[in-house]
Amino acid sequence: MVISLDIQGVFDHLQYNSIRLDEINFPSHTIETLKDILTDRKVTIQTAQGPVSWSQQQGCAQGSCTGPMFWNLVANEIISEEWQPNVHLQAFADDFIFVISEPTGAKLKATAQAALTKFQHWTDKHQLKVSTEKSTTILISRLVSGPRVKWDNQIIKRSTSLKYLGVIIDNKLNWADHLINMKTKLTHLHQKITRIAGTNWGLNKDLRRRLYKTVAERMILHGAAAWAYPLSARQSRLLNSIQRKFLLNITGAYSTTPTAALQVIEGILPLHIKAEQEAVHVRTARLRKTSNYNNINFNPNNYEEGTTSTKFHPAIFQLEDRISLKKQFLPVPGLNIFTDGSKIEDKTGSAFCVMEEDTTKYKWMAQLSPFNTVFQAELLAIQEACLWASKTNQQIKVWSDSESSLHSIASIDTKSPTAQQTQEILLKSTNIKLGWIKAHIGYSGNEAADVLAKKATQEGIPTFIPAPRNHIKSLLQKKVHHPLAKGMGQWRNRQERS
């Protein structure tokens, strides 16, 4: 059973005394600032008898910066509750949804009612109201007449489908309602544009194609990870029928032209293939779930995990004076470390060498996987060099000819896991500085690192680092199969049968 609960005007009715700021791990000055926002608030209006004021004890603007955060503090209380293993509560902003499973109708009703009772205790505590008119349940079961559940002695209406975060979930989980709704919505959009701008939208072909790719296609593929893995034959036909209208407008072809021909002529992926690829990418890269596509296994452990771009507090992130991107090479007295990365055909190498004047004191080489990029190799070399330098008590400068790598390490907003690990080393070890060096102009240390990186592609220590997440899309498009070739094959097969 799936239960969707609608809370009435949650941001307007959020009580200030429900916001537990002391429970969050923020610096004290930040907590005091937030408390000040909620303290001694008054509303004043001018009347014929003069100004009238009253104390404001509730309400946070939904579009404000702090409003959603204040609400999350309150909502986290119910989400963090211990629920039975077969009860799952999901929330996005003020949209709550229960997913409950039980082997029998009687047990399902008892479990669902118990969950709703606990949820109601929380809403009563914070003076929130649930709208039973807008709340819905659907039963995903073979039971013809499943159990009914109540909220405050009112039966929550049952439906065959409900909409959550823009995706229509139906009681058969075949997603037909969602795709039919999208087809209707895009047909209306297509008709409105045609009425305004004519059959070709008053735009040249490139702009019509861009409009399809950036608007229509993105609307259709919303939530593909939920409904497009895997796709049924019926879903594929529905997607093709949606795509066909737009392809006819882009190409200006006759209405009798086969859809497969339109896809091949324009080089636009059949929509069902695009949806499947989108689903695999999201499941692997974001949901971290193993996926299979055309007998190729996509294991999330083989790809970089998405990281937040604010791992360090700005107050402690002080690397500006330690990472130099100036175009001048000034080696420090003592030890200098030179790093480099290389890719030769399908082999990737990463290396660094420790130099004292023109003498090599230490060298390190790693052979990476074919899917690793030069950028990853450069970052790994810098990270390993910093790790080596952190074990000494000397002032050491690490040189790299990769500006992009240094920019990534210098940025507090970097999302590269390797760059963030390097930042962590630098913040703990103040004896290390980074600098940029121009490549291939005769600096002996840089040339030595370049030779080592090339050598590392063959002789380096085998080292595994996850592939970049964009490698998933590359693999889907290039290594699994050529989608346009598949489309061409489908078109030819239809022509042979006709």
C-alpha cells in the first residue's frame, strides 16, 4: 500500500517553538543568528485608529533561504522515528509518502493504521493539519477490495494512481498512466506552439531540434530511473508515438514517413533507447544500484560517488596562499616534487618524482585502468606526492603542469573525490605548497615526471580508482552498441517485412 499525505499550508503554519535549533551541529554564532530570526517577530499594520501590532509565532516563507531548512529540522523528527521493517516513510519538502507491505489484508490495515497514528501524534504536536481530501492511497496487490485506512476517523480515499514529484504511480506499476499523461501534456504543448508559429514553429531546423532536445525530451524523461528500467513493448510504442510528432516537425517529412526513418535521418535516438540509458545512468551514478543493460553490468562501485561541494567550512579552508598558478617557475631550496599523468592509447599512467636540484631522490608510478582520464591521473599524482611530502618535516613544493587539476584542488566547490582528499592532506600538513609549471620547455624535473608517467602506463603499480561518472554515458553510447545503428537496423527490418 502507498499512502500520500498532504499537509495544509505547512510553511504558513510552522510553529517557531517546534524548530529545535539546539539539536543541529552548527557553530554557536550561526545558531544565535538563526535564533534571532525567530525571536521577537512582530507584524504591524496601519489602521484608521493607528498602528496595530501582534506577535508572530509561526510561518516561514517557502521561497526563503532559511524556511526550507527550518522545516527540515521539524520533518526530520518524524523521518528519524523507528518504523517497522516493512514500513518506509519518504519525504520531499512537505510531501510525505508511506510505502507499507504485509502478506495479508488484515495485517496491512493494522500496520498502516499504526503508522498513520504515529504520524498523527507528530502533526498534533506541531499543530499541523493533514488534508484528507488531498491525501490518497493506492493498493498494489491482487486483492480486489483491500483494506481502508483512516485519518482522524475519516477514510482516506483510494485511487488507482497518485502523482508524486511529477511521476504518476499506478496500482499495477506498469507506468501506463504516467506515459499517457505525458503524451497528452506534450501533445497540447505541440499544438499550442503550432498554432502560434505554424507547422515548422517559425524556427529553422537546428532550433526546432534544440527545442525538442531541451524541452520535450527532458519533460518525457523525468523520473526515467523509476519507470524506464526495464521498458515493456507497450511503453516503447507509447514513447515512439510521443516522439513522432516532434520528428515530423523537425524534418518536415511526409506524415507517412516511418518513425525509424525519421530517427535515423535526424540522428536522434529512439526515445525508448534514450529512456533506458537515462535510467541506467541515474540508477548507477546517483542511486548507487547495480544495473544491467544489453548484457553489460554497471556496478556503482566502479564509478566515482557523487560528493557534496562543501566538505570543508570556509573558515578552515585556507589554501589560497599555498597553491600558486603564476606563470613563473621558482623551485624552493631542498626538495621539489614534480607530477604528471599520461594516456597512451587505452593505457593510463600516473607518476611523480622527488628532486633535490637535479638529483632524483624518490619516484612513484601507478598504472591506472583504461577508463581513467588524464585529469584523474594528474590529480592522483598530486595526491600521492602530497601524501609522501606529509610524512616529512621539510618545506616541499609540489609542481604540476595541469592547471585544471590545481584549480580543482584550490576550489572549495570541487566535486572530485581525489581533489577533496588532497585538500584534506594540505589542510593537515602546512609544510606543502603547490605550484604550476609549464610543460615541455626544458625543466628537468617536469621532463623526468613526463617520462615516468609514460613509463607508468606499462610498468606502474596497478592501481584502481573509480571511473568518472560521465564514463557511464560514454559506455552506453559507444561500447554497449551504437544506438543509431540499432535504429537503422530496426528501420531496415521493417522495410524488409513490408
